Amino acid sequence: MNILLVGAGLSGAVIGRQLAEAGHDCRIIDSRPHIGGNCHTQRDPETGVMLHLYGPHIFHTDDEGVWAYVNRHADFVPFQNRVKTTSQGAVYSLPVNLHTINQFFGTTLRPDEARAFIESKADNSIADPETFEEQALRFVGPELYEAFFKGYTEKQWGCSPRELPASILKRLPVRFNYDDNYFFHRFQGMPRDGYTAMIEDILDHPRITVELETSYDPAMADDADHVFWSGPLDGFFGYSLGRLGYRTLDFERFTYQGDYQGCAVMNYGDRDVPWTRITEHKHFSPWESHEGSPCYREYSREAGPKDIPYYPIRLVEEKSLLTQYIDLARSQEKVTFVGRLGTYRYLDMDVTIREALDTAGVFLGAEKAGTAVPAFVNSPQ
Ligand SMILES: Cc1cc2nc3c(=O)[nH]c(=O)nc-3n(C[C@H](O)[C@H](O)[C@H](O)COP(=O)(O)OP(=O)(O)OC[C@H]3O[C@@H](n4cnc5c(N)ncnc54)[C@H](O)[C@@H]3O)c2cc1C
């Protein structure tokens, strides 16, 4: 079959590779001048540092199949993300852990004591937290909430934590030990030559052709037996019902000679500091050595029509618009919507790869059985 895949990010590349290996011809297009989607990395011409152009990406997973898959396509170097935060005039370790708690409160508590102490701070009158703020107050109490969650969240989401659902905070752990590894997953690492080299390797198959700086035109679907769409779900329909809300990021670069902040990621918890964090990219490749150090102040704001969509907002309004787009998508005959934009969800890379592998499996299964391929293998809701 002739397969058209829109988007040369992880979703398009992994699905394309699976289908090419099964004997299908895959044409992958991307409107950008490079492959890799938002995981794109490139060497900085000025300093030689490997840059994560659309924000820092750390690979972490518990999925053994996905870990084996990425290791087939890249040489991974062990890497653990250790994030710090500047808040109220001091530097602390994140996620909030025993060190953070003891430093913040000037205590020397052991794990059980700290657990009891934080429980004594928690607002137990909130039985069933509905908002982010209620969840935080219920979970960690007012002091840690103010210092580590409130200001950062207001900047990241552009609204009060009282307007955000509690579910956002449930993902953020408080640890009663000194483990400051940001992620819990068993497998964590960085591709030695960057993500773009890994995706280049995935795309390296004689049945795959890649066309860059090529935007989707509906006429392209005429030549295809099936289309996989990893662009924005609402974009496929020309935003005819309105735009699904996204947050976008602005990156303000400065270059330092030496080591600017001593770590890859420094968050800024105070509301009066306008950026959410500073990332110093050479710390994402600690096995390399560079004198010049590109750093990025990161600012979050609502995405306009011309901005890159980063984080789906998914509040009540967006959810009702999303339902309408899902209905439209299901009325399409030979299009499957995939990936973080096509299904309007935040997806880590490992989940993106897992879903792409599963989607290819569903396609090949349907081909064999002579049944229709669904519009969504992974539901946006
Ligand atoms: C700031 C940020 C940090 C992240 N950090 C991490 C991390 O540390 N660890 C982790 O595991 N994950 C991280 N992620 C998630 C990761 O970026 C995604 O899992 C991954 O990019 C999803 O790949 P995708 O192919 O679905 O989408 P994308 O990478 O967005 O690819 C979609 C592609 O489609 C193209 N496209 C769109 N519309 C059209 C069109 N009309 N015509 C042609 N081409 C089109 C786009 O140009 C793009 O290249 C992060 C995400 C963000 C936003």
C-alpha cells in the first residue's frame, strides 16, 4: 500500500518504520526543515553543545519493549535528571523530598517524622480535593504549596491553581527520602548523538521517503491508501470549529562562558520572576566538554494561531470542542490520528513510541482481516 504519514516526529517515524518493514511504501512529510518533531536536537554552531531546540528532553520509561526499541536505534548514555528550584531566596532540590523539607523548615527529620510533620501541615478538612490548590493544601500544606507549587503553576498555566483540576498535581510526588531523581522509571538515558540522529536511524529504510518543508495538502491523500496524521487534530479540519487551546513556550537564549548554574534545570518558583525555568543544555550531555554554554530562559503563555503548540490545556471548554473534533475525525474514511497533537494529549516520548508501535500493529491486523482501520487507536478522551 501507499501510506502517507504527516509529521516526521517520533509518531510518524515509528509507524512509518513498522509499516515499511511490513512491505508498505511510506511517504513522510513535515512542514519543518528538519525531522524529529519536538524532540529535534542539533549542535549549536557557536559552542558545539547539543541543543534540544523545542525544550529539554530526557528519555525515561518502564516499558522494556520501548527501551529495547530506542537502543536499537541509538547509543544511550545513562542520565538522571536532577532539578533544582530557586524560591524565596534559597535553592532547593526537586521533586520535594526529605532534603527539601528539612532545608525549608530548618529541621533534621527522618522519613517517618517528616511524613507525620507534613501530615500535620496538611488541610485534612478537604476530603475530596477538586482543584490543584485544594490538592496541594490537602497534600503538602500551605508553606510548601506557596514555595514550590503556586507561583510556578501560575506561570506555567497562566491561571490560578484554583482553576486547575486536582489531577495535574497528583503526578507530582513528595518523597520522604533523599531520592532527587526527577523520574521514577527504571530506564533513563540520553541518546549520545541526540534524538534527531536516533529518528534518522528509525527513518533509514528503503521503503521510506521523507519530504521536509512540505505541508499537508488534502490532494496528497488521493494518492494514498491510508493517512496517519500526527499534526494538530483541529488543524486537519482547518480549525473549522475553533482552536483547541494550547500553551506555548518562548525561549530567551544567552550564552555563558563556563558553567552558568551547575545543573541542567533550575526552576523559579517565585511569581515575580517571569520565567518558569532556565535550562543549561550542556548539562544534558555530561560526557562532553564545552567552554561556551547556551542557556535558555523559558516563558510560558497561551498559544496564538502562529505559535508552536506545546501543552494541551484540556479544561472544560477545550474538552467540549475536542468531542466535536473527535466526531469529525471518526467520519473520515482512511485517516488515523496519532501522537501528541493528533490526539490532543501530553505524551512522553516512551508513550508516543509505545502508541506508535501499537497503532502500526492495529493497522497491519486490520489489513490482514480486511477490516477498517479506526480513526483513533488511542482515544483522545
Ligand atoms: C517542552 C516539552 C518538553 C518535553 N520533554 C520531554 C521529556 O523530557 N521526556 C519525554 O519523554 N517527553 C518529553 N516531551 C514530549 C515529546 O516532545 C513528545 O512525546 C513527542 O514530541 C511526540 O512526538 P509526535 O511525533 O507525536 O509529535 P511532534 O514531535 O510534535 O511531531 C509532529 C510533527 O508534525 C508536523 N506537522 C504538523 N502539522 C503538519 C502539517 N500540516 N503538514 C506537515 N507536517 C506537519 C510538525 O512539524 C511536527 O514535526 C516534551 C514535550 C514538550 C512540549
